[in-house]
Amino acid sequence: MRRLLILASLLAIPALAEEEAPLIPERPALMKGSIARVDPYGGWRDDSRSSPELLTLLREQNRWTEQRLAGLQPLVKTLQGEWQRQARGEPMPVEWLSQAGSQWRMGADGSLWQRTDEQAEPRQRLAPRQPAEGYYELAAWALHPNGHWLALAEDSRGDRDYRITLLDLASGKTLATLPHRASDLLWSLDGKTLYTVANERSTLRPWQLQAWQNGKETLVYEEADPAWLIGLYRTTDRRHLILQSNNHNSSEQYLLDDGKATLVKARQRGLEYYLDTQGDRVLIKSNLDGDLGLYQAGSLAEAGSQPWRPLWSGKGHSLEKWRLFEHHTVLQYRKEGDDWLDVLDADGRLRHSVPLTEGAGTAWIQGSQDPADTGVLIRRQGMAEAPHQRWLSLDSGQWQDDDTRAVASPYQSERRWIVGKDGVKVPVSLVWRKDITTPKALLLYGYGAYGTPMRPYYQPRVLSLLDRGFVYAIAHVRGGGLLGDPWYREGRGQQKQHSVDDFLAVAESLSRDPAIDPARLFAMGGSAGGLLVAAALNQAPTRFAGAVLQVPFVDMLGTMTDPELPLTRQEYAEWGNPANSDDYAAMRRLSPYDNLHEAHYPPLYVTAGLHDSQVPYWEPLKWLARLRAHSTGTGPYLLNTELEGGHLANPNTATQRAAQEYAFLLDLAGVKH
């Protein structure tokens, strides 16, 4: 009854209740793949993203969504105002690049700043390149060793198909424009060559290493295996350039020091290795013994031919970051969901083991410290703890300043362990406002893919929910990485149903908490998390009172049967390969789009990006159209497509869209201000 009253309150706005959603007509199309199937809405796929009929349809859906939410505009504005005033915690330290006798910094807007030293006033060397309207992302930049040339990787559509621009800083002239690139940029050691990575045109797979020199490009390396992709990085001591090729669980590396791709160690199925150097030390992160650990090679020349000496075992640990210093090696890892730091000396002996977090908090190595540093900067935050950072002495293993930032907080956070469907214990991070004692609404967030741990970050925007009587929770389901690689493996491919089981088990358990109102449970997930939420809605349509799905991956079967789409061939290990009958059957049972059925689906707010290359716009469009046709509920079922953006939110509209999502949920929960 309570849910019906809440829904009625949303639909009671006279101007909004009269108009139905603009129809998304069926447009059948034959699906690609080995099994012939007709997709009733497949004809809305337009790879050019320019069909007038499509754009008209998307604008009509956007207009209707805006109209349905018009009554919530005061709340939207209130939320935006609150977010501008929310405490952000200690700001991230500004990093400057020391090169060519100066220090340099790029702004997110494409501006370049230069100063002579830390005391000098910075001067602007390049004006902002971000336009007043439209999408813009500066993904990477590379300054020539002499400081005269600057290479930028920019995206003006949101599809992550970058354009590399090479500028002469003195004259302002453009020396080269290189389209269809990944964001990787490196200058050769002698400064004569700019290395970039070209994208495959249809799939956007980073697959060719190109060398630009004196206005001409030369192909250095091409990755022939369509399931593999390439990338670039420079070693810590900046003495070597590494070309890396990898797929989901294997890698292969090459040295580029002489302008050629010289193999380090040939690829082996299931073997990952990642090389770094500091002086004479050659260290390798690898899963050689089954878990990602740390090894040492005798030299670069021996790295591919001689056995590696084990330095640090990854058994029971989830190694995330490592840093090389002149006299130490620092490893950041997770153990039973908490963050830890180990400090080894130059000979690989363990000197310090330092806990960084406990419970619903997170911490990590911040920035790229100078190898000559004697301390490492650690940034910490929690769901109710604003971000801050402090230095840890590598010699003593002690914090270099007292942690006196703790202040009384109106919020409380904790980690719980909930028994799942098959008896496994699922960790959940929660935060709420302590002085609100009436039963609270709950927003449950989930992701559960790619081994990503979904850390319990401090989110100022979430405070607006907490202040209005919500509990915010993150379900760390299998398929994510909070509990290490085994936890990840148990929620991918044919085991993906475990992710959904965990999410629903968490929702069911929390609904029985006396502090939570079981009629006001809401779900949120983005991208692969959108698949998680959408699959949960299919399997338990009435469990949630509403949901927000951000650029959701909901047409699993359709996407994974089309190898010409970006990411498909690289992600068979994550989702399954439809050419395998068992994989196909598992995907068919789970795919949100293919399992929609007649049911009372709750109100939904769904977002998409027209130029999204990771989750193409037609997935959420088709899914929502089909859901509307099957649902016995009254919705609303809202679709908002960013017409000038992709998988990442357009910075110009991100705050507005997030405020609409929160206002939508608050209104469903009966909160009007």
C-alpha cells in the first residue's frame, strides 16, 4: 500500500499524468551471429548516429522525460545548490611535470601552465581548448623533452576515439593531426619520435603502434589477434619505453628503446606480466604462481629467458598498485576487503606492513612520487569520512604527521556481511545519518564486473540522500574484486548469475532491517552495473520501488554475438562467447533484454549516450521500449539520451543529470524538498 501511495504522489501532477510516453515503434531486424534471431527493435541501430528519424525519436523521449520531471525542478535546483556547498575534503595535490628546466601542468579544459619552480607564479602557455558547448575530454598529454612541442589526446564526441594534435607552443601552429587513436602518447628517449596507438576503425580496438617523425608516420607493430589490444607506458626511472599487448588474462611486452619492438617474453595463455625498472632493479608484477605477485629479473636481457626471483607472494592478497623508489618497493593491496601497504627494501625484504583501512573505507597510493622520495603519499576516505592524505615514511614505516582530522560526524558507516543464496558471505558497505531514527529508504548500488572492487568512496552528492532519510549501500557482489580474484571469477561468464543472486540477497536482507522501510528500496547501477540491476528487475520485478540505470549494458546477447562492435572480442572471457553452446545458454538465461516478461516493473530512469562506444545507445533504447511493452506497471519509464556525449557523462550536463536522477528517487520515496 505504501508503494502505491508513493507512486500515486508522483503521478498526481495533472500536467504530467495526461500524456503517455512517445511510442518507440517496433523495427524488427535480423540479429548478427551464428544463431538467427529477429530483434523486434533492432532496426533502431544506426552506426552513423545521424539518422533524422532516430534523432527525432531520441529528442522526443528526452522532451517527455523533461516534462515528466518538470514538477521536480525546484528539488533539482536545490540539490545542485547543496552539491556546490558540500565539503569536498582535502583537495588532491596538484601534480606538476618537471621537464625542460620548468614545471608544467595541464588543466582539464586543455589549458597548459608553466612555472620555473614551486615559488614562481604560473603563466598560461596554452589557452583552454574546451568549447563553450558540447562534449570535451582531454585524456592525455605529452610534452616534448625540450618543452617546445606538445601532443594532446582529445575527444569531442564521447566515443573514446581520440584525435592526437601536435602543437608548436612558440608559434601556436598545429604540426600534425592524427585521428582515430587511443589516448596513449609517448615521446622516444631521444625526442625524435612521437609514439601513438591507432584504433581499429570499426571496433575502436587499440591495435597499431605508429611512430610519427618529421611529418611522416611509420607502422612499428600491429596486434593481429582481435581479442588483444595494445598500450604504452614509460618505466619509473624513465629509461625505457614499454609496448604492452594483452587480452583479458594474458599479456606480452616489448621494449621500444631502439625504435623497434623488441620482445621481452612471448605470450602464454593465462600468464600476465608487467615490467618496471628503477636503476639496476628489474621488477615484474605477474601471476606466474597463480596470484598476482612481485618478482625480480637479473636484468632486462634476462627477463624473457631466465627464471624470476619471487619477492612478494600474492596469495591471499589482491595487488592493486606498486611503486618503485631508489631504496624501496611499495605495494598496495587488499586483504579480506581492507586496504594494506607493504614496504620492501631494495633487496626485496619486507620491512613494514601497514593497515590503511578497516571496514567501510578506502585508501590508496596517491600520485606518481619521485623515486628519490623517502615517503609515500596515501590518500584515505570513507563513506562518512571526507578525503585526506598524509605521508608514510618508507624508512620507519610511521606516519609523518598525526591524523588529527577526525571530527564528529552526523553520519555513520559500516561494513556488513550478508549470507547469500548459496551460503557465501557478501560484503556490503553502508552509510546513513545517525540522528534520523524513522525507517529509512534505501538506495542499493551495484556493479560486479571486471574484478572492479567498487570502493566505498566519500560521495558528497550522496549526503543529500542521507540528509533526507536514506541509507546508501554498495553491494560488493561476486564479479567485482573486493575479495580478490576468486571472488571475481565466481561472478563472470557462466557464473554471472551469482552476481544477481548476491544483489538480491543483499536487498532482501536489508529489507528486514528494522531501520529500513522495505517498501522504499531503490536500485542503481551503471554500465555493467546496469546489467546487474536490469537482470535483478527481471528476476524480482517487485523487489524495488524504483531504479536508475546509467548507460546500462542490457543487450548482452545481441552485443556479444556481434564481433564488429567495440570490446566484443576482447570480452568473451568476461561475459562468454556465444559460439560456445554453454556460454550462449548462460547468456540467454541472463540477458536483460531477452528476458523481459509480463510483470509489474517499478518506475525507472534510464540514461544513454548517443556516441557511447562501450554501451551503444540502442541498448538502453531497445530495452526500455520492450520493457514498456511488457510491464503491467504504470511507470514512469524514462529515457534520457545525451546527444553530445558517450559513456562518460558530459561535464557540461553531468550535474544536472545527476540531480534529476536523485530527484526522481527522492520523489518516489515521498520526499518533496
